[in-house]
Amino acid sequence: MKIPILRLGDILLTSIQVDLTDAEVMQFQGDVLHAIADIEARGLLIDITAMEVVDSFMARTINDTANMARLLGAEVVVCGMHPAVALTLIEMGRGLIGVETTFNLNEGLVRLNRRIQQRGDSISTDQDE
């Protein structure tokens, strides 16, 4: 199953709505990274609201994807984690290290835009040249 990746200006938004096989998780990671590179995205928002279970492989892949996206120049926020998922990840020793999280999609977009603005690499205009 291919996970849709939506473009909102220079931000990419993706929402994982179903359980994924390991192969689908790896396909998702590749698709996200290619999309970031293709449009030179400044931000990536990953919505996991629909996920009631996150296994260690999925947690590691989300963490790795966030780190890879940052290497490509995109800020990353994960939103919508259920309390039970957070508890399970910590118990497994698989917390999302270095990944910003928020309660919901709206808060995620606000935080992502704030991080992009703080970075100071806004889109160039004629005055910048």
C-alpha cells in the first residue's frame, strides 16, 4: 500500500492510516525522502493519529526517516501519537529520539512553520538576489 504524501507549499504532509508491513514501511521511507528531495521541502509532518500500535521496527523507521529528512534540509514533526503508543515505545526503549512531536495536526503545522522560520532560510525573492 502506498501512503499518500501531500504538498502544502514547501511542507510535505503524510498520514499513516493503516498498519504497514515491513516492506511497506521501507517503501514509505523511500517515497518520503524522494519527495523531500524532489521539491526541496523545508518541512515534513508525519501524522500517526490512526496508529494504535507502533512496533519497534516502525518506531525505528520513523526515527530514521526524521533524521534522514533533516539531513536533506527538512524540519520534521510527528503528530497524533496515542498515549498507549508513547508508553509502549518508552517501555521498549524505542522513544523517538530527537524527533519533535505534537498532539495534533494543527499544532504540528504551527510548530513546523515556527521551526522553519527560526531556521531563517525562507524562500528567496527578487530582493534577495
